[in-house]
Amino acid sequence: MADSLSLRFFSDNTATVCPEILRALAEANTGLAVAYGDDPWTRRLDGAFGEFFGTEVRAFPVATGTAANALALATLTPPYGAVFAHHEAHIACDECAAPGFFTGGAQLVLLDGEQAKLSPATLSRALAEHPVSVHTVQPAAVSVSQATELGGAYRPAELTALCQVAHAHGLKVHMDGARFANALAFLGCHPGDVTWRAGIDVLSFGATKNGALAAEAVVFFDRGLVRDFELRRKRAGHLLSKSRYISVQLLAYLETGLWRRNAEHANRLARRLGEAAGTRLLHPVEANEVFVRLGEPGKEVLRSAGFEFYDWGAPAAGLARLVVSWDQSGQEVEALCASLGELPGP
């Protein structure tokens, strides 16, 4: 089985670049183009993202999600500030303290919540329990992930209520959208409903996990924040001279509906895995991640059969994360479904 199938369910970062993106790159790779974002492709980004979200925006291409998140938060948060986030958030667990580095010292205040979501009540309680004085970090921002680190999708009403609490306390709201397309495909709503209409001020828009080569964007719905971001991006070394090669990917991704096609495919196969997992499933499958309780024997059986995946949490806990990529085949997923079905009961 391993000879003919790709049994890798580590991460959507392991996936290939989709052909449409490669064609767009080849088409842009002709002739000279003005550097540092003044090329025709980058100059079109504001309009393309504005059309996608249904409002005027400013959009800036960057090469990595960590850069997008950390630079966006640095724009919202002073060195003496605090960013409220879920304790499972990527900015807390997987970015090597980049938010603190880029902000010059801001602290993450980590909160609990089901499906790795923040709730208005949890945020309100955290703000009430930490009275502000000259001796404390100053609340500055809230960061949410869409989809979350446990594969959940915030509904528009959830985000609206959370943003209302944040804004009432003078906080800006950032969204980590590394898997934004997957969440949007699940929700079936307009992109604006879970961003600017809900109160999101700035979005880290991801495309790399969903078929792009290395293409992310920082999208500002609050355009008054842009000037500071531009300078921070340059100072941090993320103003790319040949930005056309990121921008053309984002244009192809948005304007052809590629984002939706790839995300719907990955989501559909992830739901199939969730069904096959049965009582082993830990969280509802609302994007392209599936969290399961396998136990150590179950993990060993699957790995012996050639399946690759990450442990979730401490290895001894017996939990695993399975991620379906945009280019995963139904045959590969069915092979894993069959193996899951043959495991002894949890």
C-alpha cells in the first residue's frame, strides 16, 4: 500500500504547489518588473482582496505566516502591551516567541476555551481580573485563529460578540487565518461576515497551506494602521524585492476560486476521516484537521502500516492529529479510514 500511496498526514505544509499557482508564476516570470511592491501584480492586490471581502482594504504580501502574525500584532501592540489569545494558539505554541520579539516585548495572556476558541465571557473575565495600572502590561489586542488550532470554525455571531467586548475595552482584534479558506468553506458564508463585518481589524491571510508556494498576506480592514505596518515590515526584512512572485500567487488563488476548490476538497476528505474515527474523534471536524485518540498501540499499528502523523500533546497521551491536504487523494484517505476501522476499541 505504501508503495502506491502517499500516506503522509503530518501537515498541509507538506503538500505540493497546485498547478494553477505554478502556471501563474511562470506567466509572471517574463520581463522586468519594478521592485519592492510597485509591480503590476502587487499593485492589484488591494483591489482583489477588496473584491473578495466586499470592502476597501490594504493588503501586503509576505512569505510566511509567522511574519504575517508577528508583524500584524506588532502594529497593534506596544512593547508594554498584552495580547489575549487562546493557550493553543499558533502564536503561543509554534512561533518561537516571534510576537514578543517583533513587538519589542509585549506579553501573551493565554486563555481557555472549547475547540480552542475564545468567548466574550472569558475575555471579559480576564480583563476584569487584571486591573490596569502603571505597573502592569496594557491590554492592547486580541488574537483569534480561523480555523482554530483544534480545527474549529468561529461563527460570525461568535466573532461579533467577541470583537464587541474587545473594542469596548479599546483593544484591536487580529485574526490568524492560516486556514481561513478551510473555515470559510465549512461555514459557507461571505468572507466579510467573519472578518470586517464582525469587527476584525487585521487578518493574516494564508494561502501556503492550501496550495500556494510561499504566499501569505496581511490584510488591513482598519486602514489607519497601515503606515506603521509598512515601516515595521521593511525594518524586519520582510519587504521582498521581487514581490510579484508572491502577489501573482495570491491573485490566482483569489480570482479563480482556487481557494474554495482546494479547501472544500480537503475538508470533505477530513470529514470522511472523522466519520471513520468514530468514538476516537476528539473534536468536531470543521476544517481539514482531525484529532483522534489512538492510544500508543493504535499509533504503532498505523505507523507500521506506513501512515505518518504528529502526536498531539505528550506522546504518552495517545492522541494524534491527522491533517488532510489539498492534494490528498480519496484513495489515500480511504486507506487510512480502513486502517482506523480495524483498530481495537479505544
